[in-house]
Amino acid sequence: MEKEKNLTARLMKQFNCEANDVYFAMLISKGLPLAEAYIAIFRPLTAGGATLARKHIMENPQINSLITYLSAEKIDKTENNVLTEDVSMLVESYKDKDFIIAELIKSLNGLTGKDRADVLNRIADLQQMK
């Protein structure tokens, strides 16, 4: 687990980006389509994942460099195993109901109207799950 945090932190510092951007780039470099990777990491409340993903990359050009870096397999074998474990851990996190609720609560900041109501409905739905 410590190695995973170090890799993510190192990539964040090296490419001047957030942890979610690193995870987004990891998924893309592993072959996940752009829209699916964006939806998995950023959980947009609106449709058009591909458009949102392209816009996010245009606003953060360092993500393209990170994707290229990860795709070129410049990371040595041991770090590549950590990268796979890091992505697996991220996927496992999104299987946890409490983690998803916490992420939805974080996303409430700045939302109003229909978007806020949609997030609140999603939280209520998740709370009813066993």
C-alpha cells in the first residue's frame, strides 16, 4: 500500500496534477476508452462523458503527457505491478457503498437545483442498499 501511495504521489508531483487525474490517465493507458475512464473517476452528473473527458484533458494538458508516459511503459517492472495494484485498489474502492456516498457528498459543493437533487437522490438510493 505504501508503494502505491508513493507512485501516485510521485506522478502527481512529476506531472503537476491531482490524484484523480493520475487514476484517469492510468485507466486510459491500460486501454479503457476515454469516456469510460472519465465516468469511472469523475462521476459526472450529466451525459456526454467523451465530451467532458476531452474538455478536461484540454484544460489540463499535463494529463496527455502522463498518459503518454504511462503508455510508453517508462515505469520499470516493479512500479508497473504497483500501477496495476493501484488501479485494482481504485476499482475496489468504487465497489464500497460508503466510499461512493462520501464521493457523492464531496461532489455536492457548488451544485444547485436539479444537479444537487440528483446527487441527493443517488445518496438516498445507496443508503437503502444492503
